[in-house]
Amino acid sequence: MMDHTSDPQAARYVLDPSRTELASEFRRNIRGPHSEELRKLLHRMRWGAFPGRYLLLTVEPGRRWALAQMPDARGQKVKVFHDVVFTSLDEAEWHVFKLRWQALAGTALDID
């Protein structure tokens, strides 16, 4: 049986913006376990190739995280948003999930 990590298509998962139940599932249980469909979406969000992917930078291990953004080209610096800092890893992950959703779907995620 092939899972999302061994499925060569998982990194090219196409997000259907109407599938907001996947976002709701993630919001309810950010650290998992997740359904197979949500695992594919998360794999795409985390490892799929798209410019300007958002990520979290540890500012203070286990206590504070800052929003950052990958550069469009290899060799450029990661952009750190020092004014967007989180003290909850779950809230940080949710924030990044919504940004990645918007980048992939082309529309903002309208749930909180």
C-alpha cells in the first residue's frame, strides 16, 4: 500500500478550494493523526514546489516562532517577518496553513 510519503503524485496534489473540511480537520487536530487526504495536502504544502512558501523559524526553542518565507530562487536569503511572532506552536502552524492554502488555492481560507 502506498502512502503520501511514497506516492510520487502527493507533492503535486491539487487543492480543491471547496474542500474546507480538510482545513477544519487540521484546525481541530493540528498535530494529527490526519486523514489520508489531509496528509496529501500537507505533503504538498510542505514539500511541493511553489515560490514563496511560508515557514516557521524558531526564535526561542519551544517558546517562540517567527513567520518566514522561502526565496523564489536558490541562494537568496529567507525573508523573516520579525513582527509576526507566535508563542503557541499550534497557532503558528494554523497561520502558516492558511497562508499556504491561499497560495495553492488562489483564495483565502474563510474559517477560523
